[in-house]
Amino acid sequence: MESPEKQYNSALRKGIKIFTADSAIIPIVAIILGLICGAIVMIAGGYNPLVAYGSLFGKLFESPYDMGETIRAITPLIFTGLSVAFAFRTGLFNIGAEGQFVMGMLGATLVGVKLDLPMIIHAPLAAIAGAVFGGIWAGIVGYLKAKRGVNEVISSIMLNWIGLYFANYVVGAALSEKGQQKSEMIHESASWSMTWLSEMMEHARMHAGTIVALLCVAVFYILLWKTKQGYELRAVGLNPDAAHYAGMNVGRTVVKSMFIAGAFAGLGGAFEVLGVFGYQVISAASPGYGFDGIAVSLLGGNSPIGILLAAILFGGLTYGSAGMSFEADVPTEIVRIVIGSIIFFIASHGIVRAVIKPFSFRKGKGADGRKEAPRT
């Protein structure tokens, strides 16, 4: 009989292998089907889909400014996609990346406005504050799950709105400019913007947070698959009872997992303040990056490289929709239809497999590529 450790390793390897096989085909087909659905909607509305899609993708490379702004739109989606995926990989559903993103903005704004320190200390401290605020906000969800058995989906959704209005209150009470619905500007020493790169890209709002996002992609992989902590996180996610039997502290691991997931989202919010706007607004609606991060995570198959590619796609579609609107006179809502269709097909594996089946059948093998059983 295999030891518990060997059983865990076998299960984890199988899980990774299954994911890799699915991710090779299903997301690509889902994207194609989503684009086709968008084209059908355009034709029904009297628009030319070829011109519309040409304008959309042309907008992304029209000028250095557009390329820079596309990268800026992609960056927060990487952070929130990693946040959702990290929790999912450890057996949790983090629907609260939106609230964690907003709390990350608040943490960065507090440090950026209230402290006046040398840049070498101030900028990293502001980013760390954003990560900690996002992590604590998600940690509340983990604590409620571990200690009180509260479903993390419900608590994280509720904390989205609590986080938004709490941030509005703090900004309005302690950080806002007189007569303004936004905070004071952060000190220059807390900024993560890269002036030289921005000037090179025709003053696009580029910032060093993009580099941090790419580093987080690597951290995601190394932490989950190359460390003892990652092994425990995944083991608890696969089977909490078996992990507890093996001597792992399940409750502490759940809180730890949610904290790390929230830290990813919090960093995304921090860099929106520190690298893009330089202030935080009092808003009745949240930015939306956390909700889009769920779609990015789904499309990316909850893998770090998949999330990076999915964020590039979603960010490109979102920014490129301006080209559809101005050059092809197509409403930007069409892009949301395309994105929604892609998510639908990603979630509907049966439909995608039905589309793939006629093209994947080979003599002597089934549609999934495996050898057929002998007929009797």
C-alpha cells in the first residue's frame, strides 16, 4: 500500500497532467467560438465583423501610445487572475478579488499620501501595504471558512461591497482633497511610474507594476509546485480530511491560502494608484478588474502561463474595443458579448468537446485520442 505522501504526489501529478491536456485545445476553441458568436451578433446588427475585428486588433498596434496603454490594461488582470487561480488551486473559490483589489488601492493610498520617506523605502512600502491590505481582506474570508464554516463564495462576495464602501469612507474622511471626490495625490517618492518608458511610448501610462506582475507569475508557479508550503496548500485543497490525517493544519492553511490570493489582488490595486492614477477616487462602483480576473483565471485554466496569455487577450479586447467604436462604429458592448461567449464556452466543456470531436477522430482511436475498446 502506498504511503500518504506518495498518494498525494500521484494525485497532484495527475491533476497537473489532466489540466495540461485540456488547456491545449479547449481554451483555443472557446476563443474561436466566442469570436464567431460576436461576429453573428454584429451581422444581426448590420455591422461588418471583418472590419470590426480588424479595427479592434489594429487599435492595439496603431501607435506606441496604444501599445503602452494595452500593456497597462493587461497588468491588473494578471494580478487578479493570479488571485482567483491561486485560491482555486488550493480548493477555494475567491470571488472577492474585486474587494481585495480596492483594499490594495486603499493601503497604497494611505502610505503614499500620509508618509513622506525616501523613494527607495517609500515606493516598496506603499506596494507592500497594498498587498497586505488585500491579503488581510481575503484572510477574513479564510478565517470565517476555517473557524466558522462560512462558505467562502458568499463571504467574499459580501466583502466586495463592504471593501468598496469602507475605502470610500476612509478616503472621504482622512485622505480627500477639500471639495474633491478623490484623495490627495501620493508623494512622488511613492510612485512606481517609469517616466522614461512613458515618454518612449508617447506618454502612455506605463509603470513598473507590469514587471512585478510578470515576477508574480513566476512566484505563483514556484510557490505552488516547488516548495513545501505549496505542496501543503494543494494537498489541503485536494482532500482536507486526508491532509488533516497526515498532520497538516487545515485551518491555518486555508487562511494562508486566502491571504496569498488576496495579496496578489491587493498588489494589482496598489499599482493602479502608484503607477497609473496617483490617487484614489470615491466611487459608487468598483473598478471591475476583480470580476474580470475570474474570467481570466477560467480561460487560463488556473495556470500561471495560461493566466498571462488570457490577461493579454482580455486586456487587448477591452482596450481594442475603442477601435471598433471609433473606426467601425460598432458598440463597445459587442466586446463584452465576445468575452461573455468565451467564458460560456470555457465553462461548457461538453459543447466544446462536441465541436472538437469530428476533427479529432482517428482510426482505431476515440475522440479523446485514446485507443477504443474492442467491439464484441
